[in-house]
Amino acid sequence: MPKGEMDAHLNSADRSSGNRRNGKMSKTVQIKYGEVTVEPPHDRDGSFKPETVKKRETILAEGMADQIINMYALGTSTRDISK
């Protein structure tokens, strides 16, 4: 999810001007079923604004947690869900 958002954010013009990926940080958010650790990516100039798990957000929307559980129930691998 966040990785795909970063891919969409960084186009070739951004990359040529020096804005690139700049690692990721672990972040714990609360969902309906407990705590989940996510790793949202960062870019060098700080212009990336994630939509799935927003900056400084500590409670994940209930709808998102249900979507993740549904994907798992449908047989989506945990690797694909984490992407």
C-alpha cells in the first residue's frame, strides 16, 4: 500500500531533480483487533504524503482493517497484503 503510493508519487522528473526514496520508519497503529506495525516510506525532500496511513495517525480506519482481513480470507498472501 504505502510502497505503491511512493511509486506513484516519485516520477522521473522528481528523481532527476534529486528526490528519491529515503528509507522508512516503523510505526505502530491501533486497529479494531489490536496493534499493527507499518513501515511508511519517506522521500528526501519530505513531499510524500501517504494516504493509507497518514502522517501522525495512530488509529487506522476501521474500514482498512476489515479490507486487510478480507484480503487474507480470500487467500491473498501476507507478502502481497503488506505491499
